[in-house]
Amino acid sequence: MTTSLVAASGNWTDDEALECVSILPETPNVITVCFQSPSGRPFDFNAGQFLTLELPVPGGPLYRTYTISSSPSRPLSLTLTMKAQADSIGTRWMMDNLKPGMRLRALGPAGRFTATDHPGDKYLFISAGSGITPMMSMVTDFYDRGRTCDIVFVNCARKPSEIIFRERLEHMASRIEGLDLRWVVAERDKYKPWTGYQGQFNQLMLGIMAPDYLEREVFCCGPEGFMTAVREALAGLGFDMEHYHQESFQAPGTPGPELIEAPMPEDDLPEEDVQAEIVFDISGVSATCPETETVLAAARGAGVAIPSGCTFGVCGTCKVKKLEGEVHMVHNGGITEEEIEEGYILACCSNPRGKVTVEL
């Protein structure tokens, strides 16, 4: 089965199957599959969009959605990069069965997680694991234009050896001005020095990596828990969430309508027009304040002294015990999970929800 050397007129559409031409291993359990159209028609899409593949698994076709990792600036082929999780069915089938020359039906492309739909002068790309794929597509598109860009590119992985596209991105960063790469890993590889960031991505890292984050268009992609943590960190720092975008889509369960983009999750974040009450138990003082005000700021306004240091959730100096009520807390390592379970909070980064009583 070979691809025609003479392209048919027009661009590829999903009424034509895709032909697998090569499969490249990336990192453990991650592959990149390169497709071409059998007719030779070029691909037309926006960097950051996705496709849904129809996979002929036993028991009937299975539909799985994958972000396009290649760039529309290279239209003669299209790549999908995918990671097989422990419970993967579709991706595991592709790793075990897909071979060059095989053809798969696809739906799309679709999605609005693109710089085309959300243009900006400065960008902040934040991803984890295989969430790097739409960022790779967008960065390659910027790179191929040959112009200076302003992109802070943050990717989080378990180990340095599991950073997808690391070598390709570092090559691009060495040949274009304005692509600033920042790697964050949970642990280093054995017997290999690591001089990058280590730990969980947090507000403190964000402030160091992109001090002007308030001026940037932010794109985020990764596991849902990771994206929730990023949203909360940005909201807690006063970021205008109108400039925050994440890849959230739902693939169709059966062939038919175009892909439908899912709405952005509504996080239960503190609101400025909602009042809360803080009772300082030992002092016998109470104060009302907006939910967006921290316990530390409310205490100072009420004349109650709470020792503090960094005011950024790092040092732990403002740790106090919460006796009743709920707070919204986004910290940067200044408190342990055990202390949180015991009822302790960091006053500098805790926002009261309703009525809260603290031991002061």
C-alpha cells in the first residue's frame, strides 16, 4: 500500500482514511505515529487541534481522541503522539498492532485550544506528561515562521528521561530567540545529575520562571488534577482567567457530528463579592471580609497579630490551627499533608469560606 506521489486537488478531509507511514518511539510507553493521506492531499489545521481515530479493536470500533503534535507549517504529513496508561485500550492496541501501510479512519480536525483562536504577544505554555503535544505543535508553528517569539514553555514529568520532545525543543530553542524552556521533574534519573527544577509545580516556581505571567496568554494541558492545581495557583495570584485556556474536549462516541468542545470547568474559587466571617477564638475578635482576602490580611485588619515571613505559602511561619469552617488554600510547600489533616492552615494563602474559627 503506497501513497500517491501526485497530490489530489484540495486539502485532506476526514472522508479519506489516514495511512500510517512511520512509528517513532519517544519515551517509555510513548510513541509518535506519522500519517499521510493516500491521495497525497496536504493537511490543513490550526496548531493545537485534535483528531479522533476510529480503532478496529476486538468487539467493535473504538473512538479515541489525540492532539496533533505536528505543525500545519509542515502540511504533507500529520503526527499524533500518544502515551499508553495502565488501563489504555486504544493506545495499547495501536502500539501492539499498528504498522506502516495500515489505514485508519479519522474525524476532525477540531478544537479551539490554539494560538490562532487566542492570540497574544506573550505566551505561557504549561503542560504535564503527554499534555505537551499541543504545545509542541504550536511552538513548531512559531519556529517555522522564523520570527522572534516570546514563549515561556513549562513541562512537568516524572523523570528527565520521560520529558517528551526534550531534544527537539532544546534544538529549536538554540536556533530561535524568545523560546524559554523550563523542565520540572518529580525525581531525577539514577546516576544522572539534574540541574533543573524538582518537585511539584507551584506558585513560587511560576514567579521565578515567568515573572510577567500576568501579561501572558496561558495555555495548559495535562491530567485534570494538574490543570486544576494550575488554575487555582493562577487565580490565587490574581491572574485574569479570561486569558487562561486548557485543552478540554469530548470525542464523539460514534461517527457522525463534528467534535464538540467541552466547557471550561467551573472551579469553586473565592469570590470578591461574597462575604466571609473569621472568628479569632482566643482573642475574642471577629472580622468580616471578602472571600478573596486571606486570613492573614483579615487578622491584621482586625488587630490580631499572626507571625509571618514569606507571605507566599513557603516558609510556614503563619501556620495556625483552624477549629471550624472551611478555607481555600493554595500553598507552596510550607505545610505538610499531616498538618492539614490535623486542621492547620497557612494564614497567608488561605481564603475563608463562610464562617471560619481559628485558634488565635
